Amino acid sequence: MQGFDPPTQRPFQGLVASRIETYGGGYRASAQGTAGNLFARGGPVLDPSRRRLQGYAPFAKGCGPARGLSPLRWRELEPEKRHGGHFGAGPPYSPKLKEVTKAHELEVRLHTFSMFGMPRLPPEDRRHWEIGEASDSGEAIEKSWKELVPGHKDMSRELCHQQEALWELLTTELIYVRKLKIMTDLLASGLLNLQRVGLLTEVSAETLFGNVPSLIRAHRSFWEEVLGPSLEEMRASGQPLDPVSLQNGFLMFSQRFQPYVLYCLRVKQTMAYAREQQDNNPLFHTFVQWCEKHKRSGRQMLGDLLIKPHQRITKYPLLLQAVLKRSPEARAQEALNAMIAAVESFLRHINKQVRQGEEQESLVAAAERIGPYEVLEPSSEEVEKNLRPFSTLDLTSPVLGVAPEHTRQLLLEGPVRVKEGREGKLDVYLFLFSDVLLVTKRQRRADKAKVIRPPLMLEKLVCQPLRDPSSFLLIHLTEFQCVSSALTVHCPSPADRARWLEKTQQAQTLTGHLCAQAQAECRGIRRVKHRSALRERALQPGQRNQCADSRSVCTEGHWDGEGSDALCLVGWVGKGPGRAGGAYAEKTSQRSSCLSTTGGGT
């Protein structure tokens, strides 16, 4: 009858034993007994001490979802569930049983975290993830700016509204950083601790949280160097906060918050990864639910936390504009306008990077739909072998003649019928990109289309509508503006023909504009470089030189011409034979040794 004694007879033994069991320690049932007791009815039999502990729940108070249940009872499975029934039918270690065991182990670990907190991670992990390292999450701030300004009652109403707007900037900064710390101190810390014991190892913390630690470091620096000192000065002086004191910090906005570029580029993939894990990984779903119910999370959902950085970085202009509306002084208005311009410029840069990333993703997706490049029929295996290295079309390569930041885009696609020469009509599928038109043919047993004609570059393409309202002529030209090939395109309807002609013309206009812009930028860069070189090498105007013609006098160097093969020209005035026509010296003459009267080299 000793095995059925109430647990109150040995409370300390039950408490210690359950704690050891919760942490996965070495407390085990006694192994002494007969062989029949060990394998009775297909499962192990608890010794009397385990029976006394089985119904005891010492951690029932405040254990969250595990309320009222003992950790020991989770880990002790009935013999029927372990071995598939009373007769031991079924494998003792099936995959389903393994999942159940992991689920129980996860519940035990989360229950332990709720009771005793999370174990301390190694120092390198804590530093990398900014776990518990910063004091910004615990930064204390007054409830109102009026507590710091004794004379607030004598201030004008407009100045009071200005201080309210500035105070909102400060308080929302601290609130936001605390929410970032939820992702590191709760979610990332919990996930890493579980992975250290073999749970949720398939989940990537780097993919899930990205560079959130870098954002925390950026905001900590922003608070310590910009917002914090202004607040401390306000506390010490008792005077209202001056928005001009924030100007230098906000003018360096793009340098301070550069990590946001990477985060905004990846936030879409991050949220998709989080949704996928929650939908397909029951253990991760259980972990996220536990985190969202944790008292430290403030009832914040994982998806809401992941989108917070994007929302915060776009809120700064609104906060500064609210201060600007309530700042009548010209000095404050000038400083705030400069701050807003700096922040908006950085946001435009982020939007540009995000747009380029999305365009690159779309281009990769379109390129994956286009398969083999078979525009020629080789006459032999030897010919085919020699053609193979040149039978690959890379649509992700940069667009020729434009700046690298411009990505090739898919503008239009659709089925048409084409006719070349006197041959019959052929059903094809056209892909119109921003700089090239591809003629492909769909394959029956493959998802990818086969390229059957050489790429038609739009800069060499002429589109002419025909009398048939559904047809137009494609003329591809050579470098000598001669016809290279011609295709008659028959569209399904007149509206389709109009759409193809319109999109093609728009693409040609845009590509031409981008090419001209890139050439102008190149010329400007070359001009600046050559002028810098001339300033370094050329002598001052009027300084005499000892050249081949000692009677000549060097005048101010200047630039003439455009393009890579333009000449750097230097004017020479003198009685020498090169006087007529300005006497221009080409690059070869500039390389000649020319010593000034002062002994310096040119």
C-alpha cells in the first residue's frame, strides 16, 4: 500500500524530482525488479516512487497552457499508446510517435521557460542577436514633457503643440525599440534555446529575423547620440526642447539607418517564410503561440512585429512634418525642412532598391519560363558540339547601353501567328522585354518555351502596321540599317495588334532615353576626370615652358569634344609654326616632356 500514499507525505521529493524531470535531468525510475515487471503488457511499470509522483502537480500555478498538469505526466505515455495496443501491435518507434514525443518535449520546455525563464545563451550568441545587452528597452522617460519644463503654463499654445509633437518623436522611438527587443529577447532567444536541445532545428533564425540586431544597434546609436542628449539637456535646463538640436543627427539619416535597406529588401521573403513555417510546422506554430501569449510580448503577433521596421522608417517624415507645422520660427523651419528632405531622400533610395529587387525577381521568374535556345538546325554532331557553348540565352544579364540599376522587364506576352517569306504561318509565343523581343514556341511536354528565332533587339526593330487590322510587319535591321529579317505577325484581334504596337513603341522610347541618359552621365564623368587631370598637370596661365618651341607660352588648358576618343586640347600662343588655328596639341604631344622655367614637371 505504500505505492498509493498521497503525495503530501513526501512533498520535497516530489518537487525536486519534477524539476529534474522538467529540465530533462537524470531522475529516473528505479530499475530494480523482475523481468516480468519491466515488460508487462507491452510497457514499463513505474516503481512505487514514480506512482506517488505521477498525480502530483507542484508547478500547476501560473504555468500558462500547461496549467494543472505535472511535467511528469506529460512524459509518461501509456503502454497502449507506446506500443500500439495491449498486444504490442505496431512498431515501437514510428514517425508519428516521434512527432508526438517532440511535441511533448516542446511543451515541457516551454512550460519550463514560463516558470524559470530562458537559459542564458553563450556570449557570442547574445552579442550577435543583441539579447539583453542594451539598456534601451528599459530606458525610463517621463509621462509628459511638462514634468521637465516648470514654466510650461506660461508658454504659448503653439509652442506647447510643438513640444507635444517632439515628445511623440521621443516616446515612439523608445516604444519601437522595445518591440524590436521582443523579436530578439523573446522569439530569437527562445528559438535558439530550443535548437540547442534539438527542437525546431529546421527553422532558420537568420531567415526569420533578418538583420533586426543591426536595426537595434542603429537605433541605440541614434538615441545615444541624437535624441538622448537633447532629452538630457531638457531635463537639466528645464527649457523646452529645441528642434534645431536634432538637425545634425537627422542630416546623417541615410548613414545611420543603412541596415534598413537590407531589411526592406528581404521583408517580403521574411514574412512569407514565417507564414510557411506556421502553416506547415506544428511545432513552430506552438512556439509562436506561446511567444504571442507571453507577458513580455504585449500581445504582439509575429507578423505585426516583422512589419514594424518598415512602418517606423516611413513614419519619421510624418513626425517631423507635425513638428514643422507647429514651429513658427524661421530658424526652426529651415532646420526641419532640411531634416525632412534628408529622410525622404533616404526613403526614395530604399524604394528604388526595393523596386529593383522586385523587378529582378520578376525577370528571374520570366527567364525560368524560357528554355532551350534552338534557332539553328546543326548539320552534324560536330557542328552541334561547336554551337553548344553559344546556344544559351541569359535574360538576367545587364541591359546593354543603360545604367546598371535598370533591370530588364517583361512588358507583354501572348500567342500570335507569324509568317516569314513564302513559308506558311507558324504558331508562336512572343515575349516583349524592355530591350528585346523573343520569338518562342511552346513545348507540349515542358513548361518552358523554346526560342526559335534570334533575339530581336528593339533598337534595331521597325514595326509597320499592315492593311489587315490584325497584322503588322516586324523588320529587323543590321548595323548598316539594312534589313536582316522580316516577320509578318498576325494577332488574334485588332485590339491585340494595337497593344503590341503601343508597348513596343513605349519600350523603344524608354530604352532610347535611358541609353542617352547613360551616355550623358559617362561624358560628364569623363569630363570631370579630364578636368581634374588637367588641373593637376597643366601649368598656370601665362607660365612659360621650355618645349620644342621655346618661344611658345602655355595658356589655360581646356576640354573640347565628347566621347572616349575626344582630344584633351591645350592652347598654345607663340611665334612657332603651330600658332595658326589655335595650335592644338593632341594626346601624343601632351605626353612629351615639357619642363617649366621653375623646374617643375607638367
